[in-house]
Amino acid sequence: MRRTIMAISIIGLLSTTAWGETLNLNGALERLLNETTRGRIIAGEREVVHNKFNAEKIGYYIPEISFNTTLPSYQQSQDFGYRSGYKEPIFYRDKMLASSGKLQMKQKIITGGDLTLSATYNYSEQDNFPIPSIREVQVGDTIISIIEENTAIIRRRGAYFSIQFSQPMFISSDSRSEYLEARDNLSKANIQWRANAADLKSEGISAFFNFLISDLDLQISDNQSQLGEFNAKWDSVKYEDSVITEEAWIESKSNRLEKRLAMFDSEANLQEKTNEFNHLMDLSSATEIDLQVPPIPPQPDEIEKQRLLAASDKTSESELARINMEMAERRLSNTRSAMGLNGSLNATYSMGQGQIKQSLPSVETRDQNDTKDWQVSFEFTYPIWDGGASGANLHSQELAYESARLEYQASERNAKNKMEILLKRIEIGHAKLALLDQELNLAEKKLQDAEERHEIGMISDGALLENRVFYFEAQKNRLATLRDYYLGLTELEKTDIS
């Protein structure tokens, strides 16, 4: 009964393992990239850089608009002292009601400068008491001057508009440098995200196939253990009949024990590979999974190979090196410009319209306050001595740029050679799989023949077990080659960014 069950499980293993719910390779990789913790971390790192660039881009191309206002404020003060119009100190009181608002727009311009537009509105009402006033009263032929104390009210209203422009000269613009830095970081993040995702896929592919291979190893060990048991029993009979020597009999028993020990190692290895796969997929250790052997994907055709070779100077490695070189070159240029003569052009134009109204018991005045102002200034700075700090910084930037340049040249020089090797490795892997498929078909046919012959007693249990081991080993060799083939295609996906 045991032999029949083993034969069924062997044939079934060609497509899946013998237990659990089926999961194919594409489904496993989809889950790994989109649903696991590591996959979300990789996507999150790219999203963080993307959001930073969007924020910098918005700040660079879209103006920043702000509105600032104060609610009406009221202030009252009282004091004793000298007041205009009085010869002696008096007790006086002042009141003030004020409110203001400001609308401002800041825009970074393509030259690296800043443009600021602002509109301001002010209102104030001032109430001062006492304010002396003289009133003349005629009594008969006599004119009498009477000093009265009144309240003076002064109201001010004004609206102002101003334009301010600032442009750095002989020095790199900080705002433009920050924008370019954010743009390059985004380009690097996109390439790095592709590379990290490909690396994670490679881990998933290795874990997927290693799980299947370790399951085959266990079945190979199980059949080899049974074969060792069978051989040991026959050798015991042969030894009793003096067909073999005692040394050969002891060696047979020792081989049986080694095969049984190897089976324990295979069981431990399967458990380890199972735990590794479950951990990578964020599954509990108790989850039962049935992995399906994936098909052989097509290799790149000749047209695709020529395209890849022609674009081999733009691999993920070379593009990262190029971006790092350009960033290092820009930082070096900024450092150099900051060490020499630098300056800034500043221009301001403002205009305003206002009204001042003064109300006294005897008179009321209304004055206009219209203004127009402008200013242009050039500011220059030349550093004389800083103790050598700027020189050390410049030397550091020069070394960083030279290192980045050499790394880019090396990656560009080796890119085509690496692409040729990778394409050749994929081509050889595809050819090997075609041969291994033939070998597997022969092993399967040989096993089926052995099963039929064993049923009618034409071959022994040992011969059947040997055919099973041969079949499992053919499957194992094919799976290992298929794993390497998938890893080569994933490496090609990681490398090609064209």
C-alpha cells in the first residue's frame, strides 16, 4: 500500500507539492511587492522622496500667497505731565483704535531670484483729550477769550502696494540648487525603487524555488533511506549465506544509518525553508502553502537583445552613477562660487494712497497722503580670510566629484560587458532547461515503466526506489536551473531602465 501512495505523490509533484492551497510564482511575487511589510517599505521610501520633490516643485513654480491681518485693537493710556498748549503739567488721556491687513505673494523666478508683491491696508483712529482751544466771547464792547478743553480725533486710512526683487549675482541661487537637488533625488529614488523591487523579487524567487527544492530533497532522502533499508536487509541475507564479507555487511548497515540521518537533515532543511518563505511573505509559521512549479518564460529575442546592448550605457548602475556625478559637480560649482566675489541686486518700488482726517470743535481738516518710492541697490561681498575652512570644504567637494566621476566612467565602461554576460547566461539557462525537460520526461517514463514492471514482480523494491530517486533528482536539477533562469531575467529587469 505504501508503494502505491508514493507513486501517486511522485507523479503529482511534477506540477505542485503534495499538500495545501496552491500559490503560483506570479501571485507570490505580487503579494511580496504589494502586501508585505518590506514591499510597502520600498514603495514608501520612493513616495517620501516623490512628495518632497512635489513640495519643492510647487514652491519653485507656484507663488506662495499669504494673508496677515490684525483684529481691531484698542488702547487707552492716562498720564500726568506736560501737554502741548499748556504751561503746567496736567492730567491727560489718549485713546487709539487700529487695524491692519497685508496680502503678500512670493515667487521664485527661473533666474534664481525672488519676487515679492505685497498690498497693505492700515486704519487708525486717535482720540486725544484735553486739547486746548480759545473761544472769544463779546460782552458789550469787551471781547473775552475763553480757553476750552476739547477732544481731538485723528483718523488715518491708507493702502499701499510694493514690489521687491532680489537676484543673487556671481553666486548660485539657493532656491534653484534646492530644486535641482530634489529633482535629482527623485530620479535616484525611481531607479533605486526599481532596483530594490527587483532585489526583493529575487529573494522571493529564491525562497519560492528553495522551498520546492527542499521538499524534493526530503522525498529523495526518504526514498534513499528506504533503499538503504532494502539493501541492508538483502546484505544481511547474503552475509548469512556467506555471499559477502562481514566488512561489506557492516558497510551496508552503516550506509543505512547515514541515509536515515540524512533524512532528518532534509526534514530540518524543509522546515527552515518553509519558515523563510513564510517570513518573507508575512505569513504565520503555521500557514500551509502549496507552491506550483512555474512555466519557463521566453528569453529575449534577437531584436530585444540588440536593443538592450545598444542601451547598455543606460543601466540602473550607470544612471545612478551619472546622477551622483552631476550632483557632486553642482555642489562643487556652488562651493567655488561662494568663495569668490558675490553680490545681489535688490530693487523696490512702492506706491500708496492715504487720507488723514482731523476733527476739532472749531475746525476739520482732510489731507491726502499719496506716495511713490523706489530704490535700487547693489551689494557685493568678497571673503578675505576664514582660517582655511572654505579651502578645506572646496577640497572635500573636489575629491567627492572626482570619485563620482571615476565611478561613472567605470560603470559606463563595464555596462556593455555585463549586459553581454547576462544575456548569454539567460540564453544558456534557457537551452539547459530544454535539455532538462527532455531528461525529466525520460525519467518520468522510466519511472512509470518501473512501476508497471514492479507490479508484476519483474523488478525488486530496490530497483523501483532507484528509479524514484533518479526521477526526483531530475526534477531537482530542473528546478535549480529554472530558479537561476528566473533570477537572470529579474537581474535583466533591474538593469534595463530604457
